[in-house]
Amino acid sequence: MQNGYWVIRTYISGNVGEKIKYWVSGNKPVRSKRRVTSDVNKVEKNEKQSEKNLARILNTNFGAQGGVLVGLDYSDEAYKKLFGGCKDLQEVIECAKHQASLCLRRVQREAKKRGVEVKAAIVTADLDGETKESVRVHHHIVVNSEAAELFGEKWKHGKTADYEYLYNDQKDRTPLAHYLMSQISHIHGGKAYITTKNLERPKCIDRIAKNGSEISLPKNSALIYRSAHAAGLNQYLRYMILEDSQARSDERDEVACGDGVFFVSRRRNKNDPSPKEGAQKMDLSPNTEVN
């Protein structure tokens, strides 16, 4: 194997944790903390990250807290008026994103008058997620329940398709992120989704690992998904955190990624469960409900 080192990146998104073990090419840094974060970020850019990033945002803000999935459609009249002059689908999508942003601003202004906070993530879709056939552009909004009806009130271009409550006993929103991102075509430019600035971001922690051995499942957690382990390849582990105190304890020697991050090669406690102990495998299909 070429010169390099292993790094474990841990994400804590509400009650959902992820561990990814990366092989990073180059010399192992001794004192440069920023160097490790930069190296892992370069590796992550080579992977499909939009869906994972959205899942982390949804898990952090709409997992245990719950929320509402709101659908916004365009009437025939509004579609012709707004998009009739667009030269291609790319321009239609960009115009639709702009209309979603305008609606969000109207909602935020009204919410401020009512003393209601708005926390939302908006996805502009143009595909059937199952068949991958093109459909009329529309919007999916994941929003806190207190502000959900405001989108229906402030949407000016057609009917509000539906309101679907996201119950807080279904804490892993990864299948929801997959459902939303599967409806976005490859021609989308810029960001795949927009979010309000007040959303909490997932915690990210890096540490240098001693070797490429299989990642251990943290104590007091339930396995959701584990990638197959093969020598020399990156690994991925997602799990439900059963106790908040365990999340703090499990990473007590590490500080979140970013400037001034600390990296500690922490020994595994002899009482920690093996990857196969105390874990229940769950189906990861888009329609799976994780209890």
C-alpha cells in the first residue's frame, strides 16, 4: 500500500452517528491538526456527498424533534406564466429555485410577526424518484411543525400538494434524504437544496487511527448499516445513539472538526462491544422506518 495513514471521521447528527474510516495518501502529520481535516475533506469531495449531507442536516434538526414534509406544486397557469419563456429545463429549475426562495422569505416575514421560528430545508425536484422520468418541477420542504402551514398560506403559484408529519419515533432521516435526492436530475447546478441559516449543523470529529481494522460499534448504540469490510478499502458505519451521555463519553477525548481541532488515538476499552455484539441490523431501503 502506498504511503499514507488511516483517519476515522465521526458525524453526530442528533440521535444518529456515522463513522467513516478513510485512507489518506501522504505522510502522517505529527502536529498539524488542520492538515488532517484538510486531507479528509479532499477524500470526501471525491464521494457522493449531497445525499449524506442532507441526511445529516435532517437528522440533526428533524430527528427526535419531528417535523413536516410539505409539497408545493405549480398550477398550469402559473407554470406557463413563470417558465414559458425558459429556453431549457436547466433554466426552469433555476427559476423554480428562485420562486421557492421568495416563498421562504414571505414565510419568514409572516413568522416573525407571529413570533414563530422557521427551520426548513427545501429541495427542488424534477424527476420521478422510482422511474427517473422527467416530471413537472415541484418543491419538497422539510420544516418544523409550527411553521408548516405558513408555506401553504404564502405559496402563490398553485396548490399545496400535501402535509406529511415526520414522527419523532422515526429518528433516522437517511431514507427521507434518499427519497428527496432521488428526484433531482443531474443537470442541477449549484446547491442541491437550500436551508435556513438557523439550522444546527452536525458535529464532525476526526482522529488518526492506528490501522485499517474494522470500525467498532460504539457502546449503547444500535447498528443501522455497515459497509462490507475489505482490507485497504474505506469503511462506513451508521448507528442509532441510544443514550445522549454515551455520545459525549465515546468521543470525550476529541474536539469537533475545524480550526484548532485535536486528534487523539484513543485505545478501545476492553469492555467495548465487538462490531457484531449488541447490534440489530435494519433494512436501509428508502421506505424503511427506523424505530
